[in-house]
Amino acid sequence: MGGARLAGEVRVTGAKNSVLKLMAAALLAPGRNTISQVPAILDVDIMAELVRRLGCGVTSSPGQLVIEVPDVIGDEADYDLVRRLRASISVLGPLLARCGEARVALPGGDNIGSRGLDLHVAGLQKLGAQMESEHGFLIARAPHGLTGATVWLDFPSVGATENLLMASVLAKGTTVIDNAAREPEIIDLARMLQSMGAKVEGAGTSTIEVQGVPGLSPTSHATVPDRIVAGTFAMATVMTRGDVEILGARPEHLEIVLDRLVGCGAAVSVLDDGFHVSMGERPKAVDIVTLPYPGFPTDFLPFIVALNAVADGAAMVTENVFEGRFKFIQELVRLGADVRTDGHHAIVRGRERLSGAPVDATDIRAGAGLVLAGLVADGLTTVSEIHHIDRGYAGFVEQLRSLGADVVREPAPYAETFGG
């Protein structure tokens, strides 16, 4: 039910986009690896099952995972898990490095030359891997091990950077990854690898250099805070003209996002353990162009479109990273938003309020963005397909309620008849 002003404090846990890759990195070192600051989200459960099927023991407790990695691990990631979690492609590099072979099911609709995987394939081939696609699997082989090389990425892909980083730590010689992704999650992965004994320099810059080592040791590592979740609550605060302390977050990972919120009229201040956002008036419309980090993140596009939909003025939002990001706009329009799209541009004209309606989540961030829009819509908004939200947000409803939002989670109608 829309109309509430968010106020109070909320705490952010570890990053979804990091912890899944840390779980993959654990495969590189036999023994007991412990990962803390683990969010209680669906994607972690799926990744844990994948790691178990590779022969590892996985035990979980609140905020922590213990992964027992045997001396010999499996080398195949099945389709039933990969189709539910695209991040499972991140086991490709570790399995190839450890086993000399990896069979990872292709995500639905992808083939070996697709935009999604071609950078992974070309990079691993540079390291000496033989790559082929067969019966729905991407198969990588390096029977004599990988050899360091210089790899230039045509696009600073996070997934490709991570896979190459994890593959190269056990390769012979030196690997240089040029035009590497620079996200905080890359730095987090590199730090875990370093604590395992890997020699990695330059993570967080566009050039990463790796000196291969013969083997790695298990480690304990705390996941970096989730900047996307922190930013979600910051956007919600601005949209509802609220006053919220977002704790456990690192504002330096959100510089451009917080700068844009200041441009909307928000007051933002850094705290010892996070940051504080307050908004006393209707936000001003702000133009956005998404770019790889440290640019404005594509994951925030649904939130900034929803914010501009209730802002004073008109704004242009340009998506340069993920062509499917605009799919959620048709759902936002059902709530009364005035949005027109043209290619990878969207023109958003702000309205004083939106109007509640039933809408469907199409992905993690779109689902969260529709919830935020519902907070500033008159009447009742019902967001369905919320399994998407569960993939990236732990206790989202409970956290919003703690800030004063009128939001409840209910079983979908006809769930018993139609299987949810």
C-alpha cells in the first residue's frame, strides 16, 4: 500500500554478485573454506547445490558457509542448475584449472558464439584451453594445464574477468587481463584468492596481472557488502521523501549513484558504518547513462526510472550494458508512469504520484524496482513472480516494514492449483 515515508535504519549484508563467485573460487583449494557475511538468498542455495554436486560438502549457518573441498572434484555443472543461475558459469575457470577439464551446461538460449559467453571462451583459449560446444554443454579441456598469456577483453565483462582470474591463478607463468572489469566484487574475489596464496595484482584497475602458482590453500573470507541492495534502499528513501541510515554499506562503492541522488535534491552524509540519506521534497528528474563500473550501474536502471517517474521534470535514461533491461518498463507503465522508449533510450516524464495495479517482476532488479514504485503509488500494488526478488534480496519485505512501509508477502492466488 503506497504512501508511507521510509524512516529508520537498515543493515546491508554481503553482496550476491560476489558471494557466488567466492563459492566458485573455493573449488580451487582442497580443504575447508569458510565464507562469512553470506546473504540468505535463493541464489546462494542454488550455488550451494551446484558445489555439492561437484563433490564438496557445504554446511550453512546464519551468515556463513563452510565448503569442504575434496582432493578430487567433479567437472560437470548440470543444466537444471545452470538454467536457474547464470552465475554458475563462474565454475568454468576453477574446474578447468583444478581438473584440466570442465563441462558446464549452456544457459538457455546461449551458444558458444553468443554475446554472453564469447569473451569467456576467447579468453580461456588464449590460456591454452580447447573449447567446444556439444549436446548443450560448453566443454573446456587443458590436459597439460593452462599457460599464462595476455588477454584483451573487447568489453570489461565482470563474468569473463572473474573466470579468467580464477583460471589463471594455477596457470604456468604470467597472465595479464587487459580491459578487465573494475567492480568492487572483482577486488573482493582477488582478495580471497590472495588469502589462498594466489599472486594477483591490479584488481580494481583495468589491468590485472596474475603470477601462476602450483597450488592454493583453503581460507576464511568475509564477503564485501552489497552495494546494489544499499543503493536500492537509498533510492527508496529518496522516492518516499524519507530519512534512512543504511548501515554496513560502503559509500565509496556508490559514488556516482549517491552523486545523482544529491542531484535529485537528497542530502547524503557518510557514517562510520555506512551512510545516511534524507529527502524533504519531491525529487528532481535526473538524466542517467549506464556504463561499466565506475559508471552508473545497469542494475540501478529500474530504480532510477521509477524515481524519475515521480520526479519533478523529465529525464532521459540511456542503457548501454544490458539490452533486456527495459522489459520492466511496460509493467511500470501499468502503474501510471509516463515512459517512452526509443532503442536504448527512455524518456521519463515525472508525475506527482503513480497508481497501484497488479504487475509482474521480470528479473531481480525489475522486481525490486516495481516494489519501490508501489511505495509511491496510490492504493494497492501487487507484485507477482517475486521469486526473482528472493534471488537477490534477503528479508526484503521485513526490512521495508521495519522502515515503515505498508507491505506484506502473501502466497500467489491459485498457487495450490497451478504450482505457484
